[in-house]
Amino acid sequence: MNGKRFCKPAVKQALVCVILLGMPVRSAASPHAPRQAAGSGLSDNARVRAALDWFTPNISWVNDQQARLTEIPAPPFQESARAEAVKALLAEAGVSVQIDKTGSVIGELRGANEKEIVIVAGHLDTVFPPGTDVKVHREGSRMVAPGISDNGTGLAALVALARALQFAHLKPQRTIFFVADVGEEGEGNLRGIRAIVDAHRARLKAVVVLDGSGTDHVTTKALASRRLEALITGPGGHSWSDFGMPNPINALVRGSVRFINTKVPANPRTTFNIGQIEGGTSVNSIPYEARLKVDIRSESDDELRRLESALRECIAAGVRDEMDSARDRSKGKLEWKVELLGSRPGGELPADSALLAALRAADDSVGNQSRIERSSTDANIPLSLGIEAISIGAGGNGGGAHSLQEWYDSAGREAGLKRALLTVLGISGVAEEKSR
């Protein structure tokens, strides 16, 4: 009896084992697990190794190009001189190059497959107005100048990548566009990358944005933002004889104080910034207009809409308060409006994307680790359309972005350039060499 009691379960277990062994094997991985790293083993390709080896002996040349391009002023909507300089450098790198209707530079390195495109891009413009001193000051590997890191670094890397590929006589599988685009900063509203993505959307497979320095991050989440302008107008007058007339600046100040007290959540992260205030013609004149420009950003579209509504309500309240307190309303009243200057859409790269796999493979190859971030860059446009895109730094270190003390240190730059090149080639592929 004892033998029978223990035998039957043993037989059942054996049968279960046989059945399980005979079943088809399925992966236990999550359906959202990353694909096999695109571009794995790229460094085994002789031409890829030649391109990677180009960077170290040519770092001084790359630094010099960064300084030269930075010293060509490129305020918003005035990027043409810098665009011509980048065009010449890309032409020297052997790519077919043109400037499109928006003013962006597009250099084309044809791949074996011309029906699919990968874009590697860096923006031309800076936040600094005309007349800003952009002379580069050097101290060893450190360079100081407005715009030297954002985006002198990205532009120099863009040119360096094209040069390295030319040196190695490397042909990609997918066609690569080297893009230096306009309109990334301020009120440019991403007009350069918008136009390029719109023109080539049917063939566009991925976008790699080179923006600033470092190798410690990869932006895969597009931060949505809106830029707004509030304008208040009135009759204007003399500070003495017309005292008591409603004053647009007073109304703007009243409304601004209300707005800056608007509560925003920590999660989803939401921010606002009053970046510009303008108005008036002289200290002894009641102005006929006043305006301010506001940048609002959030991880939530609902919060963006709430902040925009709050700004309109606050400006209206400021005008109302100024009119109520005016001593003399007989000479006119105040008018106001809030207009949208620009809107950047949000989006997010899937965790199992081929482009992110290519970036991770590149990180592994150069011994780098990078964290995922959310930011507002040229990558916003393709990400919002479901096109794979990332934004990365181009190596070295920088700081003081958007300030007159902006700096860049090129120490360790090679790792960033290699990382960028391996990422681009990882998603574009390398064409097989034809046997002779």
C-alpha cells in the first residue's frame, strides 16, 4: 500500500515533466522589455573603428570650430551668418548640403536605403539679443562665452560626426541628415525642426538631438510648454498734468503680483516664469502700453491649461483694479489681451524603442551610464508625432547656460562624441561593403 501511495504521484510528476519539456518555449520577459540593443557589435566593424579613432587626434580642431561658431552671433530669428558657416563645414565633410526656407542647414549623407532617414540635429540659435559680446575666452580646456555650451557644443559635435564618417569612408544603411536648425530657443517655437519633420515625415525613422554638454543623461520625455504675451494698452499722457489716468504698467504690475502667487503642484511638476517686461517711453510719461512674456511648463496638459487661464484672469483683474482706482477715467480706458507666442507639444519615447536600445548600447561601449530625463528640446516635435527621438549632450562639461558667464570644458569630450556616433550608427545601420 505504501508503495502504491507514493508511486502514483511520482508517475504524475514524470508525466507533467514530459509534457512541459514538449511544450514550445516562450520568453518570460515582459512584453515591454527592451529589444536587443540596436548596433550591438558596431565596434567590430573596421570602418566604424576608424571613425571612432578620428576623434582623439582631432579634438583641438573640434574645439576650435566650437569657438569659431560661438563667436558668430545667432540671436533668435538672426541665425543666417552662423548657418552659412556650418554649411561650409558640412560641405568640407563631403556631404550634400543646402539651407531650407526656414534657414536651417541640412547636410545629406546618402545611405544604401534612401527611403528611410535618420536625423542628427543641433540648433543654431542662442537666447542672447543682438549686440551681446560673444567673444570666447580660453583657459586651458575651459572656454567661456554666451552660447558656448548651448549650443556651441552640439554644433561642433554635428560637424565632427560628419568629418569622422567622411574620414572612415563609412556608408550608412539609412540615409543620415546632419541638421543645424533655427528657432529652438525663445519665441522660435521650434520652427526649424517643425519644418524639417513635416517635409520628411513619411521617411523619417529617428531623430538624435545634440543639445549642450555632458553624457550623464538622455532626454526621452518631451516637456510640454507654452509661451504667452500679455499686452495692456491705454491713452497715455503726462505724469503731472494727466495724473490719475489709468496706467498700463500699474495694471500689469497688479496682474503680475496676482499671477506669481498662483499655486502650482509639485507633482505633476509645473513651473512658470515671467521672463520679460516692457513698456513706457520716459520716466515722466504715463505709458500707452505695457507687456510681459511668460513661460509656463508642466508634465500635465491640464496644468498648462489651468496656468494659461490663471494668467488671463490675473491680467483682467489687474486692469479692473487699475480702472477702479483711477482718479480720471474721462480720457480713456485700458484694453488688454493675452496671446499665445508658441506651444511645444509633449511626448514620450517607448521603453522598448530601437533608438533607446542604440543609445544604451553606445553607453555600454564607452563605459558610460546615463539617466532618463524630461526636458524641452527639438526632440519634442518628433516625439509628439510618434517618431522615435532623443536629446543627448555631446560630451565634455558645461554650465551657466543662458547667462553671460556660460562655460564649457572639453575634458573628456571624446567619450561624448563616440557615444553620439555609435547611437546614430546604431539606429541608421552600416551598409555592407561591396566585394571587389
